[in-house]
Amino acid sequence: MAKSKLVEANEKIAEKVVDTYKKIEDTVVGGYTKIEDAFVDRYLTKDGETLEEAKARLKREHDTLE
């Protein structure tokens, strides 16, 4: 049975909405990550510690508190 034009149009609209949402989500998450990295680098790293090491240390400290 062939799909009606209305069903096909709705599927195209739904696909476009989902794609647009994913782009917005990626942009927001990327922006948050940049801000988080800058904060950790500036305020939470210890002497000679890299950003990745500081994030790993903070995660370990957080996990031990739970």
C-alpha cells in the first residue's frame, strides 16, 4: 500500500526537526564543554597538572564521596 503524501510530508518534517535538534544539542554541549574546560584549567588544576589529569582527579574525588 502506497503512503499518502501527507504521511510522507510528516516524515520529512519529523526528520528535519530531529536533525535541527541534534545540531542545536551539539552546539550547546560543545559550548558547555569549552566553558567547563576553561574553568577547570583556571581554577581547579594543581601545580603541573594537565586539564585531563585534573578532570580525572575530580571525578575520582566525586566518586569517593558517593
